[in-house]
Amino acid sequence: EEVWVEAKKETTLIKEMGEKKLSELSFDLGGGGHYPLLYFLVRKNKPKVIVETGVAAGFSTAAILSAVKKNSYGTLYSSDFPYFRLNNPERFIGYIVDEGLRKNWELFIDGDKNNLSKILNKVKEVDLFHYDSDKSYEGRYFALELMKNYFSKKSIIMMDDIQDNSFFHDYVYNNKLENWKILSFEGKFVGIISK
């Protein structure tokens, strides 16, 4: 499909640009989620409200915001928490996200427990939710429990690193969900749920 070709092309550029920028740093900010797929989903579904947890260097964030810019539609709300081992850690959140992409982005940096309720106070419903922060069972459970009344009939939930515990399996099973998939990306597994 045309949009997937575009997604691969755009995210290859993001990856190259991002890796070049990160190579100037002497420490690791962590990798991105399945950002080609995120770009594709945003371009194809044109979500109005996108929420992501876990920004790190910003590969997924940059992909989402590039697609939002191309759509001329949508806002990304991101939840993160600075790496306190660094000096002035806030400046490294979304480090690779180009200045020209930031106007449709609201970043919250007090951790999911504080950020998600602040984000949900600003929106009516969430069309795309990308979870890539606290990988513990409890962290995932907290986020999905908080978000559940904000998902629309068209919402898509995407969760990274689902191999870390049984949360994704249990969530799908306990909620009797039928539209879900598991994909492999860069040696890890991503779970996707659509209504």
C-alpha cells in the first residue's frame, strides 16, 4: 500500500537523522517503538487525539508528529519522566524531534501516574494510544485502567515490549477482545488492539 511505502521512507529518514544526532551524545537515550507502524497508523486513520507514554530519544514521537504534520490534523500528548542521572535531563526528552514538528505536541514530564490524568483532563477521547513507558505489569494495568473510558469505537492501542510479562495476553483474554495482533520489530514484540 502507498501509505506503507511512504511510512518506510519517512521513518528511514527519521532513523538516519536521529542516529546521527544521538551519535553526538556520550550516553544512550534508549530506542524507539515500532515507529514505521505508528507513522502508518496516523497517516491512514488520521486520529485527532494521540497519547503516548515513554518518549526517550523521540523516534516514535518524531514518526507520529511527521504523520500529523502530513495530515495537517491531530495532536500528540506525550508522557515521560526525565533521566535524573543526567544534568538538565528535561532537554533530552524527545531529543531527536525536529523543531518544525513540535507545534502539535504537548509534553508532560511528571511520570505516567501524574501525566495521564492531566492529559485526560484535556481530551474527550483518545483515538490512538501508544504505551512504551513502565513495562511492569502494574504500570501497564494502571495506564489501561485509567484510559479505558476514553477509548472511542475507532481507538487503536499499541503496546511495546509485550514479551516482558503476560499483561497483553491477559488484557486481551480478560476483555474478550477479538481484533488484536502481535508483531515483531527489531527483536522485540509489539501488541496492537483495535476495536
